[in-house]
Amino acid sequence: MRKLSTIVILLIAAAAVMLTGCGADKHFKKAEKYLAIGEYYDAASEYKAAYQRTPPKNRDRRGQLALKMAGCYEKINSTQKALAAYSNAIRYNQATSEAHLSYARQLLKNGDYKGAATEFRTVLDSMPDNVLAKNGLISAQTAPQMKKDGSRYTVKKMDFFNSRRAEYSPMLQGDTFDKLYFTSTRNEAQGDEVSGITGAKAGDIFVSEKDDKGKWSKPEPVGGGLNTNYDEGACSFSNDGREMYLTQCQNDPQYPRYAQIVKSSRSDAAWGKSTAFEITHDTLSSYAHPALSPDGMWLYFTSDMPGGQGGLDIWRARMTTAGIGGVENLGPTINTPGDEMFPAFRPNGDFYFSSNGHPGMGGLDIFIAHVVIDEIPTDSTTKYAAHYELEHPGYPLNSQGDDFGMTFEGPYNRGFFSSNRGDGRGWDHIYSFENPEVVQAVKGWVYEIDGYELPAALVYIVGSDGTNQKASVKGDGSFDYVVTPGVDYLFLATCKGFLNHKEELRVEKAEESEEYTLQFPLASISAPVLIDNIFYDFDKATLRPESTAALDELVTLLNDNPNVTIELSAHCDYKGSDEYNKRLSQRRAESVINYLIEKGIAEERLTPVGYGEEKPKTVKKKLTEKYPWLKEDDVLTEEYILKLDEEKQEICNQLNRRTEFIVLRTTYGLFDEQGKLKNVPKPKTREKEQLEDDEMEFIIED
């Protein structure tokens, strides 16, 4: 009887083992399917179930499952679980040299610098030339001192923006940087399903707005069809704020998940549905984390496409009116066999990115890439090339965790970024940062004389230090530019349909941050332009002394636009006879012309006309803001004015008593007597210097 009982027990145990093995195999097959399409969270769960159903005596199999599990946990930033799984793979003697490297990198990310150093040395014994192991060992050896030394950066976790899920890639936007866009997987994100990739909801773009008192509003999902049931994240904006570039990851139950870059356009205050933005025809690579350069000429992005340094690399694509004009890798100074991601720009042109391949403090660290210009003398001319020099901004901007996604508040070294430091589940959150450096900057405003801002304008910036740049203006007609002490600058504002305006600035060294304000009022080529603050003696054509400032500005305008001829006109109100008003206005126009000639303006560029009361003023929209009782396009005729009360009549008469000019030609002095162009532009040659790290293109005059 006892023998029979023993046999039954053995049969039950054997059956249990068989059932356990079948269950493990079922979970393993599911895990492999999830892994194949990039659903790392679901794959890790199935590998864990298979691991738990595999008998402990089957050491090889448990070790192999632990290794698979560790890789999935690493992908979803679950550092503690990844460490435990790698440790089990090592314990079961199933860890390859690559697995030991991954384990060491996870130890580094967990802040176990001593343990990481030991593991990196083990890896280097078998792979002495491995770049990631070499840089990892440097990180483990130097990070403790970097944390001890600190830096001038101050960092604060922004609980107001954060939830119990992930928030990352903040991006400031708006003329006064009063909107903060970021990605979040919080409960308010669109859709009901939990992502098999992350174990959270698919990310959506959220926005918070700052009021006049500096208080931020509750973050809300961006409306207008931008967000979908897919993952949307890591957005960037065009210089005029009308185009948003962002990353989207679409779901497909049969195929791997490839991130792609999409674009959304803003109509009024709403963002429309996104459309694909194709960079190459490669459909088997990921494209993510778009960032436009400050001049709008390049789109930087992250990709695993062939031709990189390994892992995820940062690339850039030339933006042209005809589409993408070529794609290039940023080279080995920026990219490593690890991952380089989240490119970003400070408005002064400094390039920021995050990397887990360069020596740092663990995880993704933020780096600054400074462009250094090199002169290369040749026999006939001087060529120019450029290379990057990297700066690690230290602790606390960087930490043992992942630090990435910089955005700046104008020219100042402050703003927001994202990090998963100190979060046990690996969720990213938004932090503020500030480095109290001395910044000297220009705030410029480009607008139509007696009109509104000109967001289509461009500003050319030339400095005595060799600076030669072009800046676009924002929606309010403004632009920001960081200047260098000891440099003389020339700013030239241009806009189609308007005359140029030039301002010069000498920058002296300052002990505290300083902002210079420059105004660029542009004169229309097609419409009369009011010359404000021109005063004459009563009932005479004599210019009063207080008119000098306005007249000198007109002299400067004509000197800045030497190919322009103008009609200078003076106007009167309806009081007095028509003949008298016409004679008086003609003499006044001639007085202004004489002043301009005395200041060196060629007489043949100037035509004086006195219109008397023939051309009453037409009201522009801008004037209705000062006088709300006026309507746009009202004409201030005598009949119109006499219908008003006495006070308003006098205001209208003052508006009619004005001095204006209108552009007649824009080709003065350009052609000879035979009608041929006098100064034919020299042909330009393009000299390209291809560097190992970067390519920059310069146009050099022959």
C-alpha cells in the first residue's frame, strides 16, 4: 500500500512538472511574439511568468529567461527589475559579455558606482576595445566627484506639472514663453487601453499657460485633433510658431513599432490633425525627437537608420522650400555606440542633446555641443571648417538617472527639462533649471511705421567678431539675440514690400544680465508713410527745431536705402482757401527737401509736392486703437469732420495736417544710360569642408 502511494505521488509530481513546463512554454511563446513587435512591458510580464513556471533545477533555462526579461525591463526604464533579472542571469551562468555590459550600465544608472566599476572592468577583460565599457568605467570613477563638486545650476521638481505617470520633453512656446507643451501618459490622455510597450496609457501632448501674474494653468490635452489613440510626444516648433513637429508611434498588432515624425499646423489657436513628415523612404527605421535649428534651416532628429555610429544617433536634414534637401549624421564626436537622443537648441545657437554613451553620471546625461570654427589657410584664400566640442554641465542638471528634453526661456539659461531621477518605477517628470549666468541680449521689434508688427520680416546680424547670421521674428514682430561684450553689431531688418531699417549697437561688458531694446519701424513701399513729429511755425513753412530728430531719421532711412526715390508731400486741413493751402503746403514740402539735401541726399531722389487739402487722411486700423470713435478706411473730409463735435473736429484737423512720403522708385542709381546694370554681382562659389564630426557650408566671394 505504501509502495502504491509512493508511485501515485511520483506520477502526480511528474504530471505537475509536465504541466508547469507546458505553461512556461506557452508564456515564452507569447513573450517572443510581444518582443518581436516591441511591446516590452507585455513581453517582460510573459517572460516573468515563464521564468516562474520553470523548475529551479533547470538552471540554464531560467538564466536564459532572466536575460530576456532583463532586456525588456531595461527598455522600459524599470532599473531595479532589470538589475534583479541580470543578476539572476549571471547567477545561472547565462550572461554573455554584452549582458555583463548591460548589467554594469544599469548599476551606473542606479548610482552603484563601485559595483558598476567592477562590472565594467570584467567586461573590458574580454572586450578591451569596447567604447561603452571604457566610457562607463570613466563614468563610474568620476561621477561621485562630479556630484560632490556640483555646479551653478539649481534644479527643482515641478510637481504642478507632474502626475503619477510620466511627463517628459517640455517645450516653451509663445512670444513671451507663456505656454508649456509636454508629453504625458496621465489618465486624462486620450484612449482607454494600456500600452503593451510601457505599461501606461499612450502619451498625449498637454499644454499649460502662464497668466500675467506668472501662475501656470492646469495642464490640459491639446485639442483640435492633434492627439490620437497613438503615442504623441517630444514636440518642437517652427520659428513663427505655426508648425509643430512631433513624434508619433502608431500601433499595429502584427508589426514592430517604428516611431515617425509628423507635423501639425496651427489655425488660429487650434492645432490640426497631424500629417506624416517623410525624411527618407526607409520604412524600417525609427525617426523621433524633431528639433528645428534656430535659423530654421535644419531639422535635427533621432534615428536608428543605417549609417550611424550604433544604437540611436542624432541626424539632421536640410529644410528647403522644395522639401528635405539631404540627410547627414552628426558624426562620432556627437554619436557613440550607445544612444544619443532629444536634440534641442538654446536660442543663442548652443546645441544640447542627451547621451548614455559618453562619460557621464549614469543613464542619459545632457551634453552641450559648442561649434568651433577653424580657419584653414590655402595659397589663394582662407577656407573655413568646423567641429564640435562637448561640455558636460555637471550635477544637479545631470544625475544618475535619465536627464533630457531641454527647453529655454528666451536667451536666458533657465527653463525646464525632464528626468526620471529618484522615481522607483522609472517614470519621467518635469523639472525646472536655472544657471545664473550674465547674459547680454537684444530684444528687437520689427513693425510697420504707424502700423502693426511684421512677423514675415527677417533680421540680418553682422558683428565685428565675424558674426553673420539671419534671425526670423516671432508672431509679435519681435526677436531675441544674445550678444557678446566688446563686439560692434549691425542689425538690418527687411521685409517684402517695405524699406530696410538699420540699427547699430556697441556692446560693453556688464556685471549683470542686460537686455538692449531696438526698434525697427519699416516704411511701406506701396503706401504713404507718415513722418511723425514734423513741426512748422504757425502759418509759415519754417521748420521748428523740434523737427530735427524726425528729419534725421528720414535721412538715415534714405541712406540705408540708396536706390529709393521718394515723393515728399505736405498736407493741410480744410481751413483757408484751396489756393492758399496748396501754396503753404508746397513751401513746407520744399523746406523738408532742402533739409534733406543739406544732409547729403541727392536732389534727384526727392520730389516735393504740396497737396493742400486735396488728399485728406484715410484712417488705418492702428489709428482706431488710439481713437476708437474712428473707423478703419474712414476718410477725414471736411464733410466728415463737420459732423463731429468740436473736440473731435480738432483732432481730425491735426491728423490732416501732416507730412508724408511715398516711394516712387527702388532702382535709382542701379542702371547706366544704356539701361545696363552698373554693378554686376560677382559669381559666388561654394566651398565645402567635410569634417569627420560635422559639415558646415560657407559661401566665399571670389
